[in-house]
Amino acid sequence: MSESPKCILNNKKGSISGPDADRVCQQGSIGEMDSGKLILSDVEILYLLERDKIQLIESGKQLTFPELVESLSKEDQDLWLRFLLYSDLRRRGYLVKPGYGPQLEYRVYRRGALMGKEPAKYLIYGLIEGEPIAINELSSISSSAKLSKKDLILAIIDRQGEITYYDASEVTL
């Protein structure tokens, strides 16, 4: 059995070079290709690392999943929640890409979508159960989704890490 591809961590981004880059990208429509390198976001790295699909190297040292979570969580308190949401969507069979800014966390493509051939169908907004949200913030998010011609999905994450999804119609003030 061949060794897992090596991913180099630098500034919360990961990169995979060579033939492994194409192979990893093709297997799961994950990351973005840039000049022959596959560039991965923090949650994509966590997703692949948790599933033993890559080896993560930082400054010549191999990092484990818990080490990476601890390291990245120091700067990003929402990392674990973003990872739970990303991972849940992927397990459900969706293709997931970064969304539009900090509010709309992810763009999600329908199951079976061909990347680059059709646009994302949904915009996902993650909320933590019990934390209030201002109605004008919800209205702004709804307007952004409507302008981009995507369905807005509210993802409510409870205290046990379970996620419930709600299809949201337009929110107006």
C-alpha cells in the first residue's frame, strides 16, 4: 500500500505538490489547484487528516489531528464548529467550497454536481443553538443568498455537535 500524500502546512493553509495533488483533488473535489499545487483550507486539512488521507507536515515535523486542532483553535475559536459543519456536509455526499465572507460559511453543490460545470445550489450559514442572532443580520444574510441566486440553509449546531438544517425563505425587516 502506498504512503499517504504529504501536505505541507504554512499559515493555516496546506499544500500538496506533484501527482498527489491531482489525485487528492480528483478523489473528493477538495481544495483549489494553483500552479500545479493543491491548496487546502484549515477545515479541508482537518477533514483529510481525520480520515488518514494525508500526512501533515509543519516545519519538518508530522502533526496529528489533535495537535492541529489545538494549534489552529488558538487563533480561531470557531474552528471546531466550522469543521463539524464541513465534515457533516461532506459525509452527506455534498461538494463543499468556501462561502462568501465570514457570514455565509460554505457554498454547497448538489449531490453529483460536476465542479466547474454548474454553480453551487446552497449557501450555508452556521448557528450555535441558544446563541441569539439579530434579525437585521439574518436579513442581510438572506439578501446575500437571494442576490447570488442560491438557497439559504441555516445549520443549527447543538451542544452535542449534532446539526439540523433548515431551508430558509427570504427574511425581510
